[in-house]
Amino acid sequence: MPDAILRLALPSPLRRLFDYRAPAGLHRADLQPGMRLRVPFGRRELIGILVEVSDHSEVPADKLKPALQLLDAQSPMPAAFFKLCLWTAQYYQHSLGDTFSWALPTLLRQGEPAEARQERFWHLTEGARLDDPRLARAPRQRDALATIAQHPHGVAHQLLSHLQLNKDSLELLREKGLVSIEVRRHAASERHANWLAQPELPLNPEQRAATEAIRAGFDSFNAFLLAGVTGSGKTEVYLQLIRETLEAGKQALVLIPEINLGPQTLARFERRFNARIALLHSAVNDRERLDAWLAARDGEADIIIGTRSALFTPMKNPGLIIIDEEHDASYKQQEGLRYHARDLALVRARQENIPIVLGSATPSLESLQNAHAGRYGLLRLTQRAGGAQQPRFLRLDIKSRPLDSGISGPMQQAIGQTLAAGQQVLVFLNRRGFAPTLLCHDCGWLSECPRCDARMTVHQRSGELRCHHCGHVERQPSNCPQCGKVDLRPVGAGTERAEERLAILFPNYPVLRVDRDSTSRKDAMNQLFDTIQRGEPCILIGTQMLAKGHHFPRVTLVSILDADGGLFSADFRASERMAQLIVQVAGRAGRAEEPGRVIIQTHLADHPLLVQLTEQGYFAFAEQALSERRAAGLPPFCHLALLRAEAHKPGQAEGFLDEACTEAEHLLRELNLSGIELLGPVPAPMERRAGRYRAQLLLQANARAPLHRLLNNWLLALEKIPAGRAVRWSLDVDPIDLF
């Protein structure tokens, strides 16, 4: 019988599998897809994933190396997880080995055993005596033995320092045979008999209708778009659906867009359920992540909550997937494997034949179009829970009005009145730092980043200029580098500057800043939210971090300092994003008894988009935007793929893309494909970033199938283009921004 040839996916950018001989003594029956093997690769050793076992290989027999070691007695990944990874690699045109690297917990990729954490316990051995003559001159060892003797069930290894036990002393006692170590597997806690830890809230008629519609589709794949205004009680609908899922003996996966929503969501779920909850996001350490992943796989976690990467968490008994704030751009991974967690969640739900709920107050135009086309069930919640009123919108025209650190006089007045009434104010400005740039008043010099086509942001507190694109940092100069004069002025306003000014204008009230700079310390976000939840009058100022899902019952005024950015962007999605942000931020106002107001500062108070959004609401805006996209042939009415390239020298990236474009045109003729347009190559909107020159080539197609047929063949050709070795290139299928 011929030797078994193992076809492995290795963590490499190459879109191919690698062939190895099976390690000596291994039978074909011992092998199953998904197992991990340690293999030689050049001068290194890598961990590969077994994809298939074959009888023959294109590689000559004498060149085939044997794999070094099989790491698993059985595949650590369930069949459904393996299938999802295969689909992901194929759809996003990514190397399968690298796809597994993104999908698996770090410790599994490094070859750690696929086992839950095991605890070590120190025990007294049978017959050990405290008066053992060998301890006569070892008082520390004698004391350690006495402490261990007081714990007949053993002392857990992590409690040694708590009991002031020295590990060296214990090791010496072990050598003398007086103590031993017992390894115990962490016992899983039992499923609870009664799932509810607190009673459920009563549902209004809209919530009840939505819950019943989803429940009716519980036994198979069904997709629902839960489009509810901010504060309409979408979370209560989720919680009641999850309770039904748990009662049916199944697990629920809940995706949230931001880590910062994690503790808040977790607290709400823990208050409601007697359930085993696993939390997965980038701030969880590798060991905790593996434990949560294994608990979910083995059915020992009932609810899995996490950010986009949690989508790749296997479940033993999958029952329901919920994507909260489904419109959020952070569900799209922007490097490496450029997957979209919302889109992939739909694929996973279909593969596992379970329902999926996409929830948002401002659904993406893609999801709305899917609902119009009948692919999703559209469920509307138009009333706020508990009878709270929708906030009122006011457009404040600031043309020719003086601005004080970005804040107009009428806005200051409105903030003062709200604070005096004992309520809270949320000030929204989507720019971190003190000011967007530094200007010399004498010669016109601007603080530009030496590595990007971008200006550096002034960060006053640290006395630095920082580039928010590449991370370049330099000290803030005291003299103009060009003319030497000292009249350097910060231009425009960022959150730091507005915070400083608001603290001077309203000295009797705390001003709390929430952005990536102020919340980078561990637990900083929770401390800020604890202060806000106390309900005393204060001013919250922040970036879009504040717009997402937070419940601030005492905020009655939301002031948006600059709403004009999204009206003149080169990106066709900018107006959709701006509308979503305005509505999401506005949704933080008036969520309790007091009605809320939203004041939008703008130089374009009569802009039709702003008028429609503030007077007719998000859905009227979305219908208008969809008809414009249909007329222009833009997503969701077409399908895009973006080939990006970057290089150290100008012209290199375009040179590679020119060859790529010629190759694509040749393939279109050869495969007889129609309805696909090639746009470019063109320089990227920000041509130079982090010292590299960037360019891109856009593919636009009427239908998905011919586009993917082209991509399958095109990528194999791209890997062979010699110019590709001098550039970094990547393909983004379904890009959400064209920068």
C-alpha cells in the first residue's frame, strides 16, 4: 500500500497546500482533517493543519519530507468549524493556512494541547511526618510541610504565594518524597435548572411581534433584520430569545462591535441569566481565550459574547447567532484575512441551519436591500421602551458665527441650561487630540507627517504631534521649523481642546473625555462609566466610541460639534456613515423620563441630506440613498473587489497593478466573462502612508459568480508576476472603504 501523503495548510501567504509524508508508525486510520502536525519548513518548524490524506503528490518522492509529530489524538476543531474556514479562505481569496491562523486561538496555533486548563495541587504523601529527621536543619521546609498538612484536599498551585509557601522548598520536599503533585482537570460547572436570575421585562406589542416572528423560525436557518430605533428595547428581545435557546438545550453566540461594550453587555447578561458565559475579545489573554474557545466547543459555555473574531468560536449545540449594531464598520477586518464578521455569520448560520438576528437602529444599506429583496425578515421597532420620547433635532447654522474651540455661543447656552437643570450633556466630536494641525501664522507652515500625505494632530497634554495614520510621533516645536518664528497656532478643534475649553466655561461640573487616548489604561472606561451612571450633572465629550450601544439615562442634550465631514467625502459610503453616526449619537439622549434634544452644528444647515435625516428620520434617508446607489450601480447593487499595492518607491505599485490589469483583461477574454469593469490603477486617496506609496485597482461586477471565477484564476497569475516581489499587495473582497 502506498505511503499516505499528508496535504497540510501552513501559516504562509501562499494560496496552496504543502505535501508531507506521514510520521513513522502512523496509520491512515489515525488521521482526520483538522489535526495539527509539527513539520519542517526550510530552516524552521511550523504547525500545520491536516486538510486531506492523498495517495499521490506532484512533489518527487525523494523530495518529500516526513512530518515530525502528530499533536492531536483527535481533531481539535469540529467539522462545522473546519468547513467555515474552508469557505472563508475560498470566498476572501486568502491562504487557507493563514485563515486557520486568524480563526484559531493563539495557543493552538503554537502547538499547545487542545485541553482545558489543568490545575496542580500539592499534597502530603502517605506516611510523611512533620518530625522527619531530614527536616531538622530545614526550618523553611518544615514550615511548608506543616502548612500543606493543614489542607487535606491539597493546595492549588496558584495559591502558594497567598499562603507564603516557597516553591523551591516544596520542590525539595518533593525530592524527599514528602509531598506530591496531583493534576486535576478543571471541572465544568453544571447547566443550571432555572435559567433566569431575574424576571424578564414585559414586552410592548412591537417587541412581542418581533420575538414571536423570530421564534417561529427557530428550527432552521432564517435571517431577521431587527431595525429598532435607539432605546426601543432590542436587547430585551435578544435576552428573551436567548432564554428560549438555553431552554432548548442550545448555545447562543452574540457579537458586539467594540471591546468597550463587552463589560456592559456581560454585566447585563450575568444579571439576567444563571448561565455559563464566555467573553472573547482582543483584551482577553491567550490562556483565557483558549479556555473560552474549548468551553464553547465542548458545550460547557451557554452564551458566547465577543467582538468580530469570536465568530470563529465553535459551538457544540449551536442554537442562535445575534449580531448587535450590525451596521458597524468594525465588523470588517482591515488587514490580513479581510473578512466581514456579519456576512460570515450569515454563512455560518446557514451552514449550521440556525436562525440569525441582525440588530441596528441604523441598518446598513446592504442589509436593508436584503430585507427588501425578501432574503431577511424585516422587523421594525418604532417606539422607545418604557414610553421614552424620541429626541428632537435642531440644525444650528454656524456660518459666520464665531466659534470658541469649535463651540458656538448658542451651543454654550444650551449646555449651560441643561447642566443647571441637573442633567447630563454629551458633546460629540469625531476627532481625537487637541487640534487637527499646527500652523505657523507668519509663513503658513503646517505640521505634516514626514511619512504620510496627512497632517499631524496636536496632542497638547503630552506636548506631541502625532500622526493618526502611521503612528509617527515628534515633540511639538516651539519655533516654526521653516521660518523660525514663534507664532505657531493649533488650527481646528479636537476632543482635548474642546474638553479644556468646556472645563473653563463650566468650572462647577466635571468634564469627562471618552476617546482612544483617555481610555487606553486598563479599567479607565469602567471608571468613567461608573461616574456617568451616578447621574450627577456632567459633560461627556468623546468620539464615536460614545455612539455605540451605551445607555446613559440622564443625558438629555447631545451636541454634535461638526457634522459636515461626511457631506463632501470621496468615499461613496461617507454619507451613510455620517447618517448612522448622527442617529446613533442622538440615540443617547432622552432614554428615560426627560425628553432629549440633539443640536447639530453645521455650515450647511439646508443640505438636503441633513434636512431629510433630521426631519424624516434614518429610514427615509436610507430609501433615498438606496435609489441613488441603484442609479449609480454601486453596492449593494454591484459587487466590488479591491487590489491594493504599496511600495517604497513611487511608480512601483502602479507598475505592478498595470501588469495585474493586463492579466485580468486577458482572463476576461479567455474565460468569456462579462459584466466586470476594471477601474484604475489609480493612486490611493492617501497616496503616501507610513513611508510607502500606495495605489489600487478596483473590480466592479454586476454578479458575484463571474467576479469570483475571475478572482480564482487571477490570483494564481498575480503570484507569478515578477514585479509583485518588490511590492506588498493584498486583495479585499467586498471592501467597505476604498482608501
